[in-house]
Amino acid sequence: LIGVPYRCRHITIRELTPAISDHPAFPEDHDAIRTYLGIPLQTEGAVVGLIGLANRRGGYSQALATLLSPFLQTVVTLIERERLDAANQEKQRLLHEAINIDGLTGLPNRRLLNDLFQEEIAAVRQRRGSISVCFLDLDGFKSINDHQGHAAGDSVLKCVADRLRGAVRHHDVVARLGGDEFVAILRDVEHPRVYRHILDQLRRPMHIHGHPLELSASMGITRYPNDDSDSDLLLRHADQ
């Protein structure tokens, strides 16, 4: 029950919490603290906190615990509310990831890409710039799954995702559509070497399950607003 104290006795603060008592902020005469009262904060049978009182002069009584009970109930209510809020936020985060994030690579999936695409189109109109829509698929990926197994294929996809993240700027978008198909949306690209850099990163040998593996990718590119289409058509044109 809230307000029921743990067993009280005359002890020194050193016996109770030696790590705290050794802290430089503790007063030099801390050993003068003679009595400690610990009151657990409980909700639904679980201890969620503890009110600790240390007294230099006298003892504590059950009456004090009873007197503190309304205050402790308020503290417990606040703790429980914070705990529930945190739990709800975690549920929302997990739900968002389950719906919008590719479980294998951690990249945005097709669903989230659609939302990010709309944001990029709106932003490019405002700043009067451009975006490059790059559609990538891996060359010969099917043979990796067929000859080395799906575990090796999954490792390749994770490595490709990591390299794509590292090859673009922080404000660019990289997503996985599914299978071995990826999309990058790049802002205001002015030189073809940007695209070559991405492909060069994917050509670097990978070490999959202890074995070196060389891979390449094909990339199709369309640019908005030169290609003044909606997001679905932009992806289709880049794929073509």
C-alpha cells in the first residue's frame, strides 16, 4: 500500500548508501543522519518509485507516512501518466516503423517513399530547384539468391542500403521498393559525377559471409521539373 514504510531503524547514511555518501556534494557531517524512512510508490502492485527521508534528529512514525499519503498518490499518478505516455509513444513508433520502414534494410519503403516524394516535389517548387529521381536495380542479383541462398542475398541488400546511405547527402532520400529495386531522390544535382559516385560505391567488392563478392547496379534517371510528371510517372520514367 502507498504510504506503508519499510522497516525503520537507526542507521548511518554510510550504511544505507555508501556510494552516495562518498559523493563530494554530501555534507561532511553526513554520519549525523540517524534515521532513514523509505516509502515505496506502488501502482497496480508494482513499485514505481521510492520516497526516501533521512533525519538527523529523531525518528519517523506511521503517522508521518499516513500524512504523506495524498502527496505520494499524486506522485504515483504523475509517474503512471508519464509511463503510459512513454508506452503510447513507443507503440506509435513501432507502428510507424512497421508500416513505413523496410524491415530488412531499415530504409523507407514504398509507402513512406510516396509521402517523402510529395514533400520533395513541394519543396523543389518553392525553392525553384530540381530533383533527380534515380531508379536502381542490382545486376545479377537473382543468381546470388539462386546459387548462394537467400541469407546471402539479404546480406547483399543490407550492404547496398548502407552504401546508398553513405553515398548521398543527409537531405537526399533513399528507399527500397522491394526485391533488389531502390530509389534515390537527389536535390539539385549539377554534375553527372554524383550519379557515377553512387554506382562506384556499389561496385566496390562486398564481403558476404566471409567471401568477396563483386556487384554492379543499373540506374535510370529522370529530373523534375524538366520531366513535369507526378510521382508515379517520375518513378516509371526513371525505371524505363
